[in-house]
Amino acid sequence: MFEVPRLIYELRDGQMIPLGSPTQVTLEEVKTRFINNALDDKLQSTKDIIEAIGDPKPSSDQAVKALEELAINGIADRTPSIIQGKKQGTTYKWRRSQTPTSDDPSYRSEVKLEAELNGRKLWISEL
């Protein structure tokens, strides 16, 4: 006896085509697929982002939820901004976040150190 794996199927031209495992459309997996396969520096519509991740496609609701979580966590940018909330009739566009993070090599932090020289307190600022 053997076990038949669970798969997601799509009906194409009268044929059932296996698309992949249901685990490929979990919220966390969809977010990972957006990060690795779809989000880049140019703004793209939700529909284009979903197309870019390949099969199996998540539901529209699952895709939007994943993109919104990525925007809330600063991984993706949405136009109009995610902080403006949802606006009925608006076409949202998405891209990889343009906000520098502490991991970004162009990010610079200023450090201020207190030192004492000949009994005088000094502040030293370094970049």
C-alpha cells in the first residue's frame, strides 16, 4: 500500500493539472514566495505580484493578507501607504521596501562616547 500525496489541482482545457502541495499556499510560505520570487524595486499591481510567484497560486485573500503583513513588517511597500488603511476602489501597488534597515550597508549610525581627558569630560562622536 502507498500513500497518495495531497496536491492542489487546476482544471485546464478539460484536464486536471497538479500544481503542488497545499503547504505551498500557507500564509508563511506565500510571504516567503513573494519575498524570493516577486517583490523587486519597481511597483507592481497585486495581480502582477500573484502571477510572479508561479504555481500554485494562493487565493486573492491569502495573497493580500501576506502582502499586507509584509508591508506592516517593513519588508514591502504599498502605494498608497499601508498606514492609510484600505481604500475601496484603489489599485494597490507593491514593491520591496525602500526603507533602509540596520542590515543595509548604506545605513550609518552615530555613536557618542563619553571620555575623560586631564580631568575634563569629553564627548566623542563617531560615524
